[in-house]
Amino acid sequence: MHFLFEIPDPPYFLIGIAALCGFACGKAFEVSIKRKTKEWSEGLSEKPLRNVNEPRLFVPYLGICICSWIFVGSSLTTFAVTWAVGFTMSTFVVLSSGLLVWYQLGILLRTLEEGGSEALEIK
């Protein structure tokens, strides 16, 4: 129970490392999603575009989520929140938003596959 009530020193180094790793995973995800859509649009891939459960998309996205979890949890400890409370709050925030974004990505790719880029235009 000691760890629940002791306020730690803010982990500035961990915040910085998590941010840098998150940016790296984000860039890898960007390259992967661009390559997947380019291969699909040029007819080089037989796989449907709506299949987002490929390792080349899932692994960088998981890296983004893990780095975001570490970043948010560590950042909360700078506001005099314990590690347990900070990372519990971070778990709920990152898990819920991560799942919602992943679900929305699947819908977006399905819409793109069925209607082309014209289906994504906002009217």
C-alpha cells in the first residue's frame, strides 16, 4: 500500500523517451498505411483494403498506444499523482481512444474500398 500514497519525483526522462518513441512509431504507421493504400490502388495487392489486422499496421499502432500510455501516465505524475493512479487513468484513456481510433480506421478503409476516394469527401 506504500506505493499508493507516495508521490514520486516527476519522470521527465521517461516522458521524453515515450514521446520520441511514439513519434517514431507514428512515422512507421504512416509509411505502412500509405504503402498499403498505394499497393491496393495500383492493384499490386490481392488483400482487401479493409483488413487492418495485418502486422505491418498493427505493430506500429500498438507501439503508438504503448508509448502514449507511458507518456500520459508519466505526465500525470508531474501533477502530484502517484504512479498507480496516473497509470490507471492512462490505461482507461489510451485503451478507450486507441480502440475507437482502430475501429474508425477499419470503417474508413472499408468506405475507401467500396466507394473510392470520392466516398470520403465531406459535403
